[in-house]
Amino acid sequence: MKKLKLDIKDLANRLDITTKKYFNSNLAGNYKTAYKGAGLEFYGYRKYTTNDDVSKIDWKASVRSNDMLVREFIEERNLNLFFLVDASSTMLFGTKNKIKAQYAAELVASMSYAVIHSSDAVGLGMFNKTLIKNFLPASGDKQYYNILQSLVDLNLYGNGFDIVKPLKYYTNRLPRGSLFFIVSDFIGLRGNEWIRALNVACKKLDVTGIMIRDVRDRTLPDEYSEIVLESPEDSRRRVVNPAAIKHAYESYVKKEEARISEIFFQSGGEFQLLTTDVDFVIPLIKMFKRRVLKYH
């Protein structure tokens, strides 16, 4: 079976340029507001200036010192942000300009750039049937490029899907309160064990599910045709006419997407659906702003 090959060096360079562009288009600012805006602690006093908000004046301290003083605050802590990225076979599918794996790589690389340049720590885990890459949160350019090179290494992609093991692993390994982004098409979920693992993770971590879907994951063409479907996990094949199953398929997909979204919200997490035909920056910024309204 032929494997899709990418020029890793070229893709890494293009991703680096892309992440800088996204970083400079308010992604970083909205990220910091969404996750760091409320975490402040008192640092000290300084003299009032005409640029200060009058409400920040501490009148009691000002009377004691015979000078107009304002309170200064600093952010309580730097953040740990972790991306758990689906590298299973279904992520190699795509009918638009980008396969899902590349779209996910650009999203994670962009966010990682924003995180590291906000003096926070970022980590990466990649999984299919097993955990195949593991970088616990750290800061600095070396961490960023380790993450970047892993994301574009196509040799890491393929095989089946098992989210339960990495969910349990990182729930135990990551510090309490870490931001935990699960980036996946969520195709291949079975049973309820992953829901129980997600519930436990959400009690310790700040979890967000980012579902990445291709247009053909969600809709089928109207015209009559015969196509061969092949299971990504084994050699099973079936010839189907997409038009004949279009309604039932799209109805099932819509219900499944809604079900997964509801499971995340009921567990105490966040959820965002993205499709590879739409740039991810604006939807992410909107998600960050919803978070600000919800928590701050």
C-alpha cells in the first residue's frame, strides 16, 4: 500500500511561517485573555499616573503615605498547556487542500507558538492504538521545534484508535489545572470507557475537545456512483453508492457529533468542531471569547 509522503523540512518551514502569521493575528492575545485573565495576585503599590484607572487607587494606602498610590497585580502562575493529538489512520484522510493530520498539525503548532511566546509551557502527546510521542510541558524554542518535527513526521501516523490509554496516562501525569486539548476526528470511539476516563480527566484538568472533520466525514455526494470503502484498521472493503445512503449517513454523523459535544460539556469540559475547509483561527478566537464570558 502506498503511503502519503510529505517533505518534512518544507512543511516545517511553512508551518513556522504560518504560526507566526497566526500569532500576530490576535490568536495569542485571545488565548492569554481566555486562560490567564482572571488569575491575578497582589504585587505591591506604585505612584498613580494620569494613564491609570481611578478605580485602582488604594485610598487607605494613599492617606498613610501622603501620596496617590495604585495597586499592582501580577498573574498568579504560568500555564501548562498540553495537546493530545490523534495520529490514527483516519487522520490521513482529506478531500480538500489539507488532510486532517496536516490541519491538526498547523493548529497545534500555531497554538504552541502562542503559548511559548507567552512564557508558558506546552507539551505534546501523539497516539493511535498506543502512545507514540510524549513531550511533557516545557517552555523554550527547543520544545517548540521538537513538537513541530513530531507533528510533521508522517512515519508516526497510521494504525487504529484508542483514546482511553492516553487519557488515563496524562490525567495521572499532568499537574492539576493544566490546559488539556484533545485534537482528533473522534472517529473510532467505542463503548463507554472513554467517557469515564474523560470524566476523571475533567475533574483534574481543564479539558477542551477539538474535533477536526473533513467535509466528506460529514456529507456525501448526491449523484449516483460506486465507490470502494476500506476499513482503516483492517482489510475489509465494501462497494457502496453514496447517494443511496446519504440521508442515513448524514443523520448518523450529525447525531454522533452532537453526542460527543454533549459528553464533553456534561463532563465539565469545552468542545469545538472544526472542518478542514475553514480556517481555524476565527473559530478558536470565538471559543476563547466564549470562555471569557463563561469564567471571567
